[in-house]
Amino acid sequence: MKNIRRWDVITQNLKAKNRVDEDIKRMLGSIATYFFEKEKQKRVGTGQRAKVEFFPDRKNHYGLLVDASNPDDRAIIITFAEELRRDGNRVKILGYLDGKQEKNSVSFDAFNSTELSRISKVPKSPVAESFMDQPFDVLINLSIRQNHKALEYICSVSRASFRVGPWYAGQQNNPYDLCVDANSSTSLKEWLSELMHTLQKIH
């Protein structure tokens, strides 16, 4: 009987600790979000964004933001970039690697989570800064499976004329001029096909 009561006490203590841990995580998340938004608004407020426009019939300068963690997705994106270049467009790719994955594992510029500011989690790498300063005609966020805040930040402060990205369920705000739905059953190839079909309708 004593053992049962002792086990009940241990279980209750563990549950209480888990509740405290969850409360701490929520608090830290709220603090990170506050500083993230503060950094974003400070950067957006000082920038002079180009007029929102897109011309599908001309040769454009594309910026592609990608979640570079998945090798299969990297191959799809490289093929997509090559197709754009064959049509006479200029293309710049920037990848984000969640965690401490090595940047030399990808064949384009990339940064990882060790290059985010400690509290606000905004990108601080030189390649990200250079990418944000590029006046792209079209900027596309191809991270359709996860809404990485670092990529959202880049899209928000970019000097691009036209910003495109995925629409996530439950998302309230986004920095895009055009959203294409990214449901859980959509592959990256399917999403890209729908995106390009939609872009061709813009006049």
C-alpha cells in the first residue's frame, strides 16, 4: 500500500514538473516571438519596398527560399531553378538547414539555425543578409511543409517586387502577395506546378 501511495506521489510530482516545463516553454516562446516581431518591424520600417508587380511574359530575377534539410526536395528545387534559367531567367537559391546540419552538404548558399540571433531567432548570416538585399522580381518561399520563422523573416524584409509563398492552415498573417495552399497531401512538385500555373494567369 505504501509503495502505491509513494508511486502516486511520484506521478503527481512528475505531472506538476511537466506543467511547469510547458509553462516555461510557452513563456520563452512568447518572449522569442516578441523580439522576432520587433526586429522584423524595425527592418521593414526602414526599408523602401519596390512597387508590388509581376510580369510573367518577361525574363525575371527569381529568389528561391528553401528548406534544404530534405535531399529529395533539394533535387526538385535545383531542377526547377534550371528550368527557369533555360527560359532566360536569373535565379538565386538560399537554403535553410534546421539544426546544425553542415552547409557544405548542399550545392547552393545556405545557413543553419546556429546562425540565428539567440533570442529573436532572426537570420544573422552574411549569405542571408546578401539575399535580403537583392531586388528580386519574384521571391518564392518553397518551404511548404514547415513555416520556418527564419524564412518568414527574410520574405518580410526582402526588397523583392513580388513575394510568393505557401498558405499554412491556421496561419493568420503572412508577408506574401500571392499564397498557394500547402496541405499535407501536396508534394513539392505538385505545389510548384500549381504555382507556375497561377503565375501564368497574372497579367
